Amino acid sequence: MGYVVRPMSSQKARNLSAFWKLISRLERQRKSRIYCLIHGHDDHGHFCGGPTFAAVLSERDRLGDIDTLEILLHSPGGDADVAYQIVRCFRRHCKKLNVLVPLYAKSAATLMCLGADAIFMGELAELGPIDVQITDPVEKGNKQISPLDEFKSAEFLRDYSVEILDIFTLLILRRSGMSVKESLHEALHFTAEITRPLYEQLDPLEIGEYKRSLAIGEEYGNRLLAMTKNPYRRSIIEALVSKYPSHGFVIDRNEARSMGLPVHPLNKSQEGLLIPAISSILESGESLYGFHQLQPKSATKPVKAAKPAKPVGKPPTSKQPAAKPTVVAAAG
């Protein structure tokens, strides 16, 4: 299936031209090549297996061997498999890989950051947990859910059961005069009766499936951090997979640096230019992929056309036949 070519409005064309000029200027300032991954509303703001991966494949010929490659990343996340493949592809074509995050790179976009030698974040930029999101059309409809929710529910029931057991044991000890052993035996019965209906709501098969889903982000993250030889990769993955209470939790640059990620502040003047530039692209609702599309300026001066040479000899008389034009056959 081919892509539909949409007519571009004049305002959109101006925004796009200004954006690529900015990227070209930043490349000169940062002495790098910048690949843009900006996800708009038309693809639901997420990595898509088709468009995003196809865009990277189409640019492979332009990658070559780059000293410093930087990814300008703005995305709420999406497909962890695609994110992992993209980073692996980029790392094969450069000596150093950086990620620029002026605003946010969540979920699978955070996963991409784990494969970078350096992450440059704006003052209000944010990363997020990497627990893989799944859908359950039968039970949850189209809403995406985190497998971590099931494990948090199990953790809550465990803590709740222990709390109930302590309460009943102390209550029996104080009011009945029983021994600790007898009180604990009676308290176990009451605790089981209260918590059994709650535990029956948990499906062991679903929990096993959710555990495998969480292992995707965990394994990809470990492999990407291993590429940069990050000594804190075990604690980083543990935090990003299971520490935070929600999938949208904000991880700012200070917290990201404190957990051991190679985070640096994005240059303030560059941040001030990139945020409005990205916003202008997002106004169209479409995503933007690739290197800048500007043609390099020619360093040579235009060659002046040579003056026609003066005719040598006598001009042909009317009796002489005119020269026939040369016909060049076009190659098929």
C-alpha cells in the first residue's frame, strides 16, 4: 500500500522550512548529525511499527559512518520492539550516540534513551517508566493497561493480609488471654476468610502473561545499557520497570541523573529554539522523521557564460546547404 500525498499548506511549508534550517544550524553548532523523531497526533502520537521503522530504513543510505549522531526525540512512546531496533541500527552507524529531549520521551522513547552515550534534557523535559503497555479487548476494551497493575494489586493484598493478621493477633491476645501461638492460629483463620475473596480475583495465568510482558522492557533495557557499559544498569532497570506508581510518572533530568543515567542539561538557547520549533511541527498533527532536507550551499562561484566566438571564415552563402542538427537518442 502506498502513502497518500497530502497537499501542504503555505503555513505548514514555512514551518517545515524554518524547522529544517534550525536543525541544520544546530548540526553546525553541535558538530553532529541530527536525526529527528517527532511523533504527532495522526499516528496516535506513538511509535508505529510501519511508518517509524520504514522511515529509518529509508534513511539508512544517509547514515554511513558518523562520528556523533544525535536523535532529536519527542514522543510518548509506543512499540518497544521498534524502539530497540532503531537504537541498534543507529549505534551500528556512529561512534557516539546522543539523544536530545527538549520536552518529553516517555515509555518506549525512554527505552531509546538507555542506548545513548549522553542524554541532553531540557529544564522541564521528562522521561518515564518502561513497563510495557498492553491491551485486553475482552476485559478492558481499547484502553491500554500496564502489566505492573496486577503485580501492584498482588503486593497490596500481601501487605494488607499481613496487616490484618497483626491486628487480629494483638486483639485476641489482649481480650482472650490466649498464648501467642493460640492467638496466631485463630488470627490466621480470620485473615484467610477476609482475604480469600480478594485473592480469588487474581488469575495466575494472567499474572504469568503479564510477567512476560514486563520482561520485554526489562530485557531490552538491560541490553541497551550494556552497550554503553553503564555500571548502574541493574538498579536503573529495576527503578524504571517497577519503582514508580504509574506509567505516566514524571522523571525529570535531576532524578534521571541520580539513578545513574548519563544526563546533561540541554543548552538553554538551543532548548529555547527547539521547543517552539517542535510545537510548530505538531500543529499539523503529523509526525516528522529523518535528517534535514536542505540542499547544501555550493562553495564555488557560478561560472559566467562564455561569450560566443567570432565566426572564422566566410559565412555560408545561400547556395550552401545548412548543417543538419545532431539528434541525441534518449535512453529508455
